[in-house]
Amino acid sequence: MYEVRIDPKRCKGCGLCADFCPRNIYDFSWGSVPVAARSDDCVGCMQCEVKCPELAITVREAAP
Amino acid sequence: MKHNEFIREDRLPTFWCGGCGYGQVMNSITRAFEKAGVTLNDTVLVSGIGCWGHVDSFLKVNAFHGTHGRALAFATGIKLANPELNVVVALGDGDGVTIGGNHFIHACRRNIDLTAILCNNYNYGMTGGQYSSTTPEHSITSTSPYGHIEPGFDICKLAEVSGARYIARSISENVTQTAEYIAEAMSKKGFSFVEVLTPCTTHYGRNNAMKHPPELYRWLKSTVVPAAAAAKMTEDQLRNKFIIGKLYDRPGQDYGTRYRDEIQAKGIEDLAKKE
Ligand SMILES: Cc1ncc(C[n+]2csc(CCOP(=O)(O)OP(=O)(O)O)c2C)c(N)n1
């Protein structure tokens, strides 16, 4: 289980996290901050955390 | 230090546009710093003017924000006066090889012990998306509204023939790979060069019918070929493609070492700052 946090103060809504995510965990529409709606599906690949240009995402293993 | 400790969190969000790849390259730099084991006191980041030049605002290491196109000239002075410092230079394509092209070829030729990280976003981002010397042919920019009619530079080739010590090319989204190249570049004595192809979402992307950042990232990825795959491709297949990977690594003495050997042999006092 992973916990995906997005800092809304940093996010500029570029949509890269939603685009890169191999498990499609994000709900995203242009002009808004994405929501990790299906974080249960997250496998912790860290693509979104590493590639977010604003360093706005943290993915951490959550206690079950 | 851990990579995130190099970031000035109080300065975030960055000043760059949504989807701009510069944040990714900044992330790579901090990861390279962690890998190279640098500290805040032994490293200086020298930058020029442009969106990428602003990277020093978000990092804790010492910085010298110079004039447009002259970062390498300032960095040369800093390195020769303080040979113990790690000098990292942030260049834009406009900054580094358009207005600053002459400094670039001569820093390579002299083989000054610097690590230059050039973010190539194919245009002058800060001033409104005008074409630079790396803008690909046929692209639309604010100063080439009918399509650009000049060929662009292959900067890595330019660095190679000019005499650079180490050369690698990456794309900004490959954050960890770029960090490895930067860390390796920092470990080499001599002029080390890492070019990072970086999407400019506001200008290059929108001007070329890629409205949203992910489209531009996909296009950029489609234009690059890893070095191993490129070795098996024909010249025709490689037209308009950029080869990514570690491209060049040659031995050779850097300028500072040669200079100090020379003055020592002649018994002249070394004025460079001592530990
Ligand atoms: C001597 C001088 N000429 C022109 C300018 C105007 N100017 C500021 S930034 C810039 C272009 C920057 O482009 P680039 O280096 O590609 O960086 P980017 O903004 O794309 O990151 C120009 C022409 C200047 N500041 N100083």
C-alpha cells in the first residue's frame, strides 16, 4: 500500500503525473490539481514523484 | 547531504511554467550532488540569464548569477582562482551556444575543469520563444512564424570537436539517468558537458501544435535514440534524431593542472587560493 500526496501549493496542473502513471491512479482534468483517486492500485514505481517538475509529489509506503 | 536537502523549499513553487522540464533537471542536479558527495561550501553554481539561469534561486549551494551568455567566462575565472571548488555551470541553449557560443568552444578547447549542464529547449524561453541556434529546421517560433529555415547545432558534436573531456546527452524526464551523467561529469577533471533536452511547454510546445505538456514530452521522446540502438542504425534512419547516452570520454590534462605544473616548473608563485 502506498500513500500518494500532492502539494497543492506547488502543483501547476501540467498533467505529467497522470500521463506517466502506469497504473492510472490519477483523476485529472486540465486546470486542476490531480487527485490520486485510485492509490490502492499504486505499485510505488515513483515515476510521478521523480518526474514531477515541481517536486510536489511524495509517494510513501503506508502502514497496511 | 540528501538530494532534497539541496533544495530551498521556501522558494518553491519554482518560477517556471507548468510542465517545463527545468524542475526535472534541477532534481537531477541535486541527485548528482548527493552522489558526488558535495557540500554547500565546496561547490558553486554559475549561471547566465534565461529561465534556466534561475535554477540557482532554488538551490542552497553558492551561486554566481552572471550576464547572458557569459557564465563560462565567469566560471573559468572562479575555477582558476579557486581550484579546489567544484564549479558547475548552468547554460541555456540561447545563453550557452547562441550568444555565448564563443565562450563555449573555447572552454572546451582549453579543457577547463568545469561541469556544464546545458538545457536545450530549442528556443529563447525567457524573452518570448524566439529561435536560437539549436531550433530544429521547420519549427515554428515567434521569430520564424513560417517555419525555421536554418539547421540547428548538434551541441554535443560541437563540444566534441572543440575538445571537451566528457560528453553526455539526456532528456529531462529521465531524471535519474541525467543525475548519473552529471555525477560522472563532476568526477572527471577537465571540461565535462551534459546536454539535457528539455520541453518548453509555453513557447516551443504551443507554437508547434503541442498544446498540453504530455504531448510535447511524447514528441521529444520520439526524437531521441539511445546510443546502443543508434550504433545499429543507418545515417538515413538517424536524420533529425538526437542520440542520448554517454557519448564521449577521453583522457587529457585539464587547463588548471597544466597551468600549475608549468608555473611550478618555472618557479613562479601560484596566486590561486590555497586551502
Ligand atoms: C546581453 C544580453 N542580450 C540579450 C538579453 C535578453 N535575453 C534574456 S534571456 C534571453 C534568452 C534566454 O534563452 P536561453 O538561454 O535559451 O534560456 P531559456 O530562457 O530558454 O531557459 C535573452 C536573449 C540579455 N539579458 N542580455
